[in-house]
Amino acid sequence: MVFNLLRKPEAGAAEAKASATGRVIAWGGAGRVAWSPRDTVSLTKTGFQGNPVGYRAVKLIAEAAAALPVLCQDAERRYEVHPVLSLLSRPNAAQGQAELLEALFAQLMLSGNGYVEAVMPDVGMPGELHVLRSDRMSLVPGADGWPIAYDYTVGSKKHRFAPDLICHIKGFHPQDDHYGLAPLQAAATAIDVHNAASRWSKALLDNAARPSGAIVYRGADGGGAMSQDQFQRLQDEMEMHHTGARNAGRPMLLEGGLDWKPMGFSPSDMEFQKTKEAAAREIALAFGVPPMLLGIPGDATYANYAEANRAFYRLTVLPLAQKVLAQLAFWLSGFSGEMVMLRPDLDQVPALATERDAQWRRVAEADFLTQAEKRAMLGLPKLAEDE
């Protein structure tokens, strides 16, 4: 059976096995403004490049999902060798399977959209696969609402892709028909709070890690006011000799009539660390990462680290990986002419070893099930004798 799902390039075109965006990626640009007030570029800088919790959450999900072993099968058999597997194992000259999938999963976490480009020879399977930056990609809808092209824009240069050469994977967005909603956008407010708390802590350290105090002038006879010259000299000496991390702990020499009154932390100051930890938990919640895995204190949802890690795979990593692999398989099947499925091999995931052992044991001991039913329950293809 042959699936004519995608439009192939016109016959007679010279084969050029290179990414079509290679001519424009040398330029820099701010990218496309997304559908929310927070554009992808700015949010990535503040929530991923500038926030340790957001960075670790994205890396944890992307690396875990990209490291999953991938199975290729159809309704009848499982393939050890297949053109789709060969393409995924070495999608381009600069990346292997793990690097390509990690970039794809990370783009989904950061922007809610992932774009994979197929570099086509004259006929057959793509020669290369490339993950494109989602902040540079924009969808061009037709009169019926379906995409008729994708524009990749860098600076003043633009390249237009036919829709069959782009695999667009997006997260669910309840108010947008063409673009997905990123976890980073849902966590944006918590990221602002966490970054603000970090800046406050840095400012406190710059001030010798002590709250500010007050210098009281009493005058020689216990009253009066400082002259303008005295006031300016005192300010200059304080800024020069008693502020900043390099002057931490330096004793203060006060002349007659001056008295230092230290001020303790206010209750609101003492709550800053708790506010920062609460914001970190909200960021982890938006990404679906148990706070325990990120080293965030105060989380007692799971009994131990292994249980939290198992929940992380079950509730976050596997649903994401299954969705992405299923869409990639359908897209690539249109090139190969043979419908295949890609899915994670759950039996080779260490975090799920206990669950899988128990499932295999239960299925093996179920005498009322046939061999074909047991294989179906375990996700295995049919045997030839079961046909």
C-alpha cells in the first residue's frame, strides 16, 4: 500500500542536500511576536537563559524524552532496520537522534511549537531533517484556515516552505488555531517573581548582606542640624567606604554627634525566601516536573526520589514523547509510502522498570488470555501464526 500524503518536489530539480535555511541563518533578528503579549525571544531570555528553575525544567524534560529508546513497527511486525529508523539515527551531518529530538522537545517547552524541516532529494525519503527555530517561523493560512506555507524569517531575509516539507508539532492552545501554548508562557508570572526575588537577594549581598540602618546626628549639644557641606561629605564617605561587597564588615568611624542605629529585617524581608521557593514550585508545576527533582525544598508530595521520578516519566515525559513520535511517524510515512508507528520502548526505561516487571508478570499469569491478547496488552506486534 502506498500513501501519497505529501507533495514531492518537481522533477528535474537539481539535488541539493542542505538545509534551505542555511542561506539566512547568519543574520540575527528579534523573531516573530507570538500570540500573547510576551514574545518568544524575550520570554526565552528571562525564563530559560536567565532563570535556573526554568532552565533545569526544560533541560530535564527535553533530555529525558530524547533519551527514550524508539521502536518502529506496524500492525504486523517490529522493525530492527527501517528507512525511518535510519533517518532518525543520523538526521543530519551535525546531529544525531538525541540532539535532534532534544532540540525539538526544548522548542515545544519554550514556544509551544516545534518545526522539523525535510531536506528532499529528487525522490524517496528525506535526505536530512533539521529542527528550525520556532521564533523565526510563521504559518501562512489559506482561505480555509489550513496552512498553505511556512515562512522562515531572519532579519530582512525570508524563505517560504511548502507545507508538506514542514512537520509542525504544537501544544494545545484553547484560543489559537495555528500556534501552541508553551509551558514557559503559563509560568511567566512565577518566573518574574522568582527573578525579582533573585535580584533583591543580589542587592542585599551588594550591601554587605545587612539591612540598612540610619545615621542620627545629634550635634555637639544634642540638637541642631548638619550643614550642606557636612551632609554631602558624609554621603560621599558612606558610598566610598561602606557600601558594596568589597567593603563588607568594614568598621565605621563616626565623628562627634553621629550615632549609628541598625535596622533589623522586617517581616516582609524575611518572607522573600519563602516567596522565591513558592515561585520556583509554580514554575516546576507549569512544566510538570516534581519540585523534588529540581531540589526545591518544602515539597512532600512524593515519598522518595524514585517515586517522584516515576511520576515525572508517567505524567510528563511519556505523553510528550508519544505525541511527538506519533506525529513524526505519520509525516515520514508519507515519504516512505509505508505507514509505520514510532513509540518509546517502555521496557528499556529504568524509571519504569518496577511497573513494567509487575505488568509482565500479571499478563503472563493470566491463563484466560490467549497469546495474541497478551502480546497486544504489552504493545507487541502480532506473530505470523496469529494471523
